[in-house]
Amino acid sequence: MTSHSFVSIAPRIAKPAPAADPFNLVGVRLPYAADEEIYAQDEDSDFVYRVVRGAVRTSRLLRDGRRQIGDFYYAGDVFGLEPGEQHRFTAEALIDSEILMIRRSASNAFGADGADLERMLWTATAQELARTQEHLMLLARKTAREKVASFMLDLAQRNAAEVTVLPMGRQDMADYLGLTIETVSRTLTCLQAEGLIEFFGSRRFCVRGASRLARMVVC
Amino acid sequence: MTSHSFVSIAPRIAKPAPAADPFNLVGVRLPYAADEEIYAQDEDSDFVYRVVRGAVRTSRLLRDGRRQIGDFYYAGDVFGLEPGEQHRFTAEALIDSEILMIRRSASNAFGADGADLERMLWTATAQELARTQEHLMLLARKTAREKVASFMLDLAQRNAAEVTVLPMGRQDMADYLGLTIETVSRTLTCLQAEGLIEFFGSRRFCVRGASRLARMVVC
DNA sequence: CGTTTCTTTGAATCCGGTCAAGGTCCGTGG
DNA sequence: CCACGGACCTTGACCGGATTCAAAGAAACG
């Protein structure tokens, strides 16, 4: 297992100014190794998390072993705010990561800061819902080609650098896209053969035909 | 179009006591005919809605005509609280319905009542997220049989009566489950042949093998 | 290096989609 | 009351994209 890959991905949510950031006031920073569990499915928890460095996947296991990945989270992203009493997904570090965690109920104990936290939780939940809806469309109504193309483009677009590093393996991609690992692999080979993307090894790639790629992402 | 079917489905969220219910304080009731639009995709809106009587579907159209149904809502359910500035889905009445609507920003204008509204919005959004995640699992990792079985069982379970009436047609079911209308129809025929469900016409059915049906709903 | 794990490729299969036709339900009007 | 028409639903035959099973190839790690 690679445990020191460096990944630089732009955050999904702009970090609030430090002064107004509830995480900085009451958060705790913890390191996690690759594949280490941050919290478990069905575990109840009162925390919310933010990726400081690294990358995280949330996943859910069905009884018969089928696995679905809920989402991937990168530096700056907030996760773990599933609304119920207990987590419906497991969260694991994809690579070596640093995670900031904060007690949700802290919002009651702080005056103005509590309101800030509340507001942040609300915003993050709303974003989470929007992202889940987008994921839903992808799963329900897209072909394997479209799924893989969306995924690669999405990843590349939140990366300033020319070359993007995949923090996850093919199996994780497959479980996110609702495909098998073989289909993902074949589709990537195909996209590369068409000159839309180019791989350097199996984890590093860059987009060659961004506009052509974008055109095949129906929305 | 049948426009006066009677549907009795239990609400997803228990109605709050009238005194604490923000809808009763500032809501407006409106009637909608079958297939009438309540709000449109990309329309921006400051309202939240509750089904008083009837049933509603939210759906989203891709450029090339592919349609995905977000969810179905029945009496007592709250909908329309997609977080962004504008709606990402269209909402339409499935059958003749009565809808209560309330201005979201009303929460700022009312003291304690505003807090109640805020709390209700939060709860409803959280529930919406949970439901969307469930829908995601269904779409990504279930076979046609499992999808249809889940759907029928779910519908039957929130119905006190012996016979359940489907407020939507086969096309709507298909667009919800990520299948074609033919596959839905075939699968229903198959489930009926196996004695798991029984149809009386194409809209009325009851579950015969609830436990066998439940067993095929992986979760 | 040798071993293990991950990825790619190939061939065969199958589930669900597509295309096409027939059947049913239901409202309307003769 | 029955005949007609249109929308919706079901069924059949065939097709194709994705899965499955199997094996080879590449990359990571000790």
C-alpha cells in the first residue's frame, strides 16, 4: 500500500477566514495512515470532520459484500455530517492524511462561535445533498464511458497542476461509479487510445482533450 | 389521465403539533391538478412545500432527454428544500393534490416561530439527504428485481390498507429506478407469477409474500 | 530480486435495453 | 349500452454493453 503519495487537490469549499472558522477554535487534529478507519458504519458519532491534508473515502457495505462508495473528500472538504444518530457510511483515509474533528454539540456551548458552527454545518449539509444528487444522476443515467469521463474530468478540474494523481485505486473508482474494476480499466484504456487522457503509470494522468471530454459529460 | 384517484399513504415525517407547526402560521395552500408543475428546474425559489393531500414527483431532465426522478412525496412529506439558489429538480403533482407552501426567508421575520421553521428545515434537509443516499445505493448496486421489489415493498409498508394504489405510472417508476418501462413491467409480471405481489388492474396491488419480498431487499 | 498486490486484457455470458407488436384500460360519444 | 380511440401496459425477439471468469502483465514493497 502506498502510504506517502502526495496529492494536491483544490478544496471544494473555500476555507473561511481563520477568525470565523469554528474548526480552529475547538477542533482536534489527528493523523491517519492509508486505509485507516476514521469512523465506522453504524457507529454513532457527534463529530464532524475536515480533511486538512490527504484524502478520504466514505463507503457502505451491503450484507452480501457489495460495496458502494459515497464520496471522496480532499483537503478542505468537510465530511461526516450524515444527519442521523449514527453514521450510515464508513470513512477511511485513502492515503496518509490529517483530519480535523469537532464535536457537533459544541454549537450549544459557544455563543457567537456556536452560530458560526451551525451555519457551517448547514452549508456543508446542503452541499453534501447537492453532491449526492449529482452522484445519483451519474449512477442512474450514464453509460460506463460517461461515468468514467465525468470522474476523470472532475478530478482533473480541481487540480491546478498539469498532472493529476489519483489517490484511489481502480476498485475504489469502480465502487464509486457503480461499475466493475475491469470495466473501469477497459474504459480508461479506451479513453487513452482516443487521446482524451494520458496515463503515466496507473495513478498519474493528464487530460488531453478537455473540451472533447467535457462534451461527453451529459448534464 | 385519471385525475381523481384516491391515495392514502402514511406520511414520512410525523406532523408536528399544530401549535408548533410553522406551516400553519405562514403557509399558503394551493391546489394542483395531475401533472401540473409546482416549480421548474433552474427556477429560483425561496419556498418550501408540504404535501397536504395527493402525491408529488421531483424530476430532472438531461439535455438529451434522459429523465431521472429524484423522489416521490406523499401526504405529510416536505419537499423543495434543495439548498442552492435555484431548484435543481422540477416538481410536479402526480395526481390532484393540495400543496402548502411557505417562504423560507420567513424564518428571519419571526422570533420563536422563525426558530421552529429553521429547525424544521434542518430536519427535513437531513432526512432528504438520508433518503437520497438510500436511493443512491438502490441505483448503483441493485439488480432490476431488487430495485422493483424495494420500491413495491416501500410503498406498501407506508400504507395501512391491504391494497395499495400506485399514484404513478410505469414510466415514472422506471425513471425512479433507473430502468426502462419494459423492464419494470416484465419484473412486475415476474414477481406476480412467483406469488410475491398481486395486481388488480395496473395501479392497484397488494403484497402476498412480505417476508420473502423483504429478504430480497439487500441493505 | 522475489513476492504480493494491483491492473490490464481476453473470451464467453447474461442482464437489461431496444425495437416492434399486441393487449388492456378507460373516457368519450354515438 | 356499445363502439371507438388513445394512452398506457405487457409481451416477444433480438441486440449489445457490462459483468464474469480466467490469466497475463505491471507496479509496489520488503
